[in-house]
Amino acid sequence: MVPKIDITTLEACIQWAKENDSYIDERLSFKISDKTGIKVTINSKLNNTKDEIPLISIPKKLLITKDIAENELDITADVISKLNKQISNPNAITQLYLSKIRFTNESNEFFKPYLNVLSLNLNQPYFWSLEELDLLKGTDLLIILKSNLIKLFEEWNQLIQLLEIENNEDLTSLTNNSENIIKYIQ
């Protein structure tokens, strides 16, 4: 598990963004809260004029896009065509690439300051323990969660197959089985 984000890591990301042509208004302050994570506050009153420049502007070169993902994953036009026909999620490749550079040793050094501020401490049911999920028994939320996990697993499995990525694990027990998926991601 990656440790919680500290102010030094956050400041390094902000500095990286500025060094790469981002604009961040000086009236903004970035803070870290245990409850909400990274938050931004405005230090002074804003004018209500339409001509005022944005408070934050990020150039395209700092965005992790589908084009970057396809290029970095070395996906051919033929495979892209198959993916577009078979995968309904237009962000699937970008999400797969982001996961790869965030959770493997093949990290993209350019994006490292940004990747370092992506929290893994997410307070969402997808990341809850089995004991916490037991509290949802009998609710629509648990039914929806299980259905979504099966869809996410199926999408991931399709991606792995279409991209011909070798997987050394036997994950057949996860197919259409939300309970096993939950146990696996724990």
C-alpha cells in the first residue's frame, strides 16, 4: 500500500505542473485533509467578471490521454479498431495505462509527480473490506456494486485478451462471481 500523501509530495506535483506550463492562480492554497484528501481554497475574493482568466489551466502535455496510452502500450491501428468495436468504455485503454504506470515498476518518469499524489486510500465501497461490505447486505448498493464489479472484470479480461497481454494468474474463478472478485481485490 502506498503511504498517504504528504504536503511535500503535493508541493512537488504543483511545482512540476508549473514548470510544465500550467497556470495556478496565486490566490489558491492547496491543503491535505485526512477526511477529504487534497483540497483547494481561495485566499481572497474573486471578481465576478467574465474576462477573468481561469484559476487553474493545465496544458495538454500534462494530460494522460487515450493517444498517449495507445502509443505507450504500442497498440496497432488494427487492435484499436477491434477495441472500439468490442469495448464500450471509451476510457478503458487510458485506465489500463494509468493502472500500469501507477502500480508497476514500469512507471512513466515524466508523470511521476502526478502519479505520486494519486491516493489509494479511497473510501468507496469498491475498496471496502469484506466486513464492511457485509453491512450492505440487503441493500441496492451491494447489488449494484457486485454487478459493476463483474462488468469491470469482464472489460478488463477483454482488454487483456485483445491486447494479448500475458497473465500468469488463473482467474477463471472470477468470471461472473462478484464474491470471488471482491476477495481477489482485497
